[in-house]
Amino acid sequence: MALRLLTGDAALAHIGAQTFVTAWRALHAACPWATACQHPDFVLPWYGLYAGLFVPVVVLQETDDGALVGLLPLALDDKGQRLTGAGECHAEYQGWLQPPDAGTSFITGALQAIREHLPRADLALRYLPAGTPLSWLDAWRNDASDARRWLTLRSVHRPLMQIDPVAMHRQRNKKNHRQNSNRLGRLGAVRFEQVVEHAHFLRVIDAICDQYDFRQAALYRARPFMLDAAKKRFYIALHRQGLLHVTILTVDGAIAASHIGLLSAGRAVHLGINTYHPATSAHSPGNLLLAMLGVHLAAQQMPLLDLTPGGDGYKEHFATAHDHVSTLTIHRDLRSFLLTAARQRLIDAARALASRAGRRHHDVLAIVHGIRPQRWARIAAGWLRRRARPAVVSRTLRSASLCGAAGALLPSRDSLPDVLKFDANDAASGYCAFLNTVMKRMERTDHFYSLVQSNRLGLFCWAKGRAGGEGMVLSGLYVHRQCMQPDLVEAFIAGVVQDIRRRDPQSAIHYQGSLSAELDNNLARCGFSPANLQQEQPACMQAH
């Protein structure tokens, strides 16, 4: 049997041929540990969309009559130093395909071919799918070749939710889930649904991406979809091919929570992207969606929801069983082996510190990543601005008719796409720090109004109900320097007032916060007169 290693365009041409794809599908169906991440409908779109960042590397074995009996799809980074499974960070599971009784000749031959053709690259497969045979590793590692000695195999704990219909209904009917469902119901009509039609997926994907990026930026200084132009197109391609299981929980048609998971047909749904809108976080919509998802999967006779490796507490809340999966790294030399081991010890130490402090290790890493020279410069600039902070002003709307005279603009309310367009170069607050503040305040049921101008957040203002329901207090009026036009600012304020009055015609409206003299004059021209409010000023970005 011939074993070949193909790279680049030659690899794509060979594995993209229809006859090969047909054989690939058959091998995938026969391999007992295969997941969606090794399916041609996953690998081929990923190779195409990320061709500028990774070089396809494919090891395959065919019999004399052309039958495919082994396949290892890989990707080489643009530096030529790291090989991963095709899909890289998008592939939760990475490994090879072969028939169940094929033995070890394919994988051992594939590793030898990789070492011969790409001697300067580490091979990292994270995670090997559960059930991948590994008994051959010890004998292979003890071979005389030095290159085989620098191998790391790590076992990782994996939580699972076994889909038993009785257990899923019992979980869904727990007191906390019932209460959260009832509380969401007071906000509007609650609906759980699977997004099956592709046209429906195209309608909701932007909102899901915004919710995901918002939380990732606020907590971990990451913006997966914003900073990766191909990522959304990849998910669209996966849904078109039927490899995604997508569910949403809506309140009056607006997405309160969502989940996008890879679908290994007949075997498992893998936990993937889960989001929730921070305005509904008090009612735990994400957990409620997972409880409903369990019932839904039971009705579909899906045996397993793979909660995937990771130290997230909510996964343990839903786990009914556990197993282990592995990461396999074969290093190019001793230096790479030692550096990787040292890096892993640091990560383990960060996780231990975070665990003892009651935090996730992502929190520690986010702090470390945030301590950069430009960050310190922004902190210093913010300190200088606070030293020169304008006095806090308190005003109450006395003349609603005067407020409307400017000609109101219609602002957005609680719009995550708007705040994702915040220009950190124009404010004392850093981008992720601002989003973190927005997230925390929305989780406390505060609201905000915003207006985007020239594809950036131009105007922004907080709105918070006073204790006892006695009116609404505006604060934190922010105006981008390119939007400092009196007519525009006053039209925004007028739009905010009109929306508040539309929701509660009798509401008293106040403003309290730090303002420049110019913005204070804008408020005065909109009908706000001096007042004496005794209310704590919330944390917010400073107006410019």
C-alpha cells in the first residue's frame, strides 16, 4: 500500500477531487473515533478560507486498487515551525482516520514521513478524539531514533452530558431553570428553537457574533470574529454543509442566548460558541438554553452533548459523566521539547493560582496579556485626565418642548454592535475595559443609548432608573471628538429623551455626571436646568 505526503496546491487538488471526497466520506463513516473536525465538509472549506495563513499538509494511504485506508489532514503555519490538525483552533479534535481494524502501520508511517519531509516543524494534535488508539506510542517512542523521544502526551479531563430523556426533563424542570424561564417570560414571549434553515442562520449569525465578541473582549481581551475576517464565512460554510447544530433562545424575537456546536452526526453535538445578551444575564439565559438543549437532543435521539475540555464551572453543572482526551505533541528537537514543557508549567501554575483565587485561568492570562507598554501609557493618560476632570453637574429636564426643538435623532438602545465600534484612541478608557464596564452595568440592568457615526461609536449615554422608580438618571455622556457638533449632540439628547418618554410618559429625567462646559451648555439648550441630585456617579468613560 502506498503512503504519500502531499502539501500545498498538490494536496488540495488531490483531496478535492470528487472521487477522493467520496472515499473520504466512507472512511470517516467507518472510523469509530471520527468527529466532525475530520469530515471533508469541515476540512476543505477551512483549507480554502485560511490558505493565506496555513499550508495544507496531507498524509494518506491507499491500497493498490485505490481504496483510502488512512488519512491525516494537517496544516503548517506560515513560519513552517508548527503542524496542527486541519482546522487549527477551529477544530476541537484533531487526528487521523482509518478503519477500526487497520492496526498501526498508517499512523507510524505518517509520523515518519512528517519527520522526513518537515524536520523543522513540531506536530501538535489537540485534542485527539476519544477512542483514538494510543497503545502503540510507548513502543514507537522507545525506538532508537532521537526524534521520537521528544514526545509529550497529556491526558485532559472532559465533561460529558449523556442524553437520557428522563434525566434531561428532570434537569430542565429544576427550580432555578423554571424561575429563570418565568422571569424571562415577564420580559416578553420566550422561544427556544433550532436554526435549521440556512436563510434563518444568515439572519441570526451577526447577532450571535456580536454577543460572542462582546463577551470575549470584555473578559479576555479577544475579538474572535472581528479580528478574523474568515471566521464567520467558515461558520456559514459549515452550516450550509449541515455540520452545525445551532439553537437560540429568544425573548420577543431578540436573541437572549445562543449555541453553535459542531455536529458529529449520530454521535454527538460538541459544545462550541455559546452566547447570551448581558441585558438578560440576571436570568441565566445561557444555562436555561443548555437545559432546553438537553431535552431537544433527547427528542432527536442524540446520545451525547460533548461539553469539551476546560475548567468552566457551568460545564460541571451539566455534566453527567466524564472521560479523558489527550494532546499529542512531537517536538522537532530537545530545545523545543524543553521550551514547551516550561510554557506548560507556567500555564498550569496560572490555572492553579486562578483556582485558589476562585477565578478561571483565563482571567489570569487576560491580566497578563493586558500589561503592555501601550496599556501603561493609556493608564497614565487616563490618570492625567482624571486629575483635570470637569466638575460633576446635576440637571433636571424642565422643558420637554425645548428638548425636541433640536430635531431628534433616533438612537439605539442597548446595542452591542454600536459599543463594539468604540474608538479607544479617543477616550481615557481602553477598548476592553470599556466593554467590561458596559457588560457589568448591563448585567445590573442599566441601559445605554448610542449613535454610530462614520462606522465608529459617536455618541453614548447611560440611563439608569432611580431608586423607587422615581424617574431616570442619565450619565456618562460621551461624544467622539469628530462628533462635537452642537446640533448633533442636542439631537442625540433629544432622541434619548423621546425614547424614555415613549416608554414612560410621566418619567422625570435627570442628568448627573462629569461634563465639559460645552456639553453642559448642550444639555441646557435641550431644556435641562440645574438640580441638586444626591446620587453616586457610576463608573463610565469621560466625555471629550
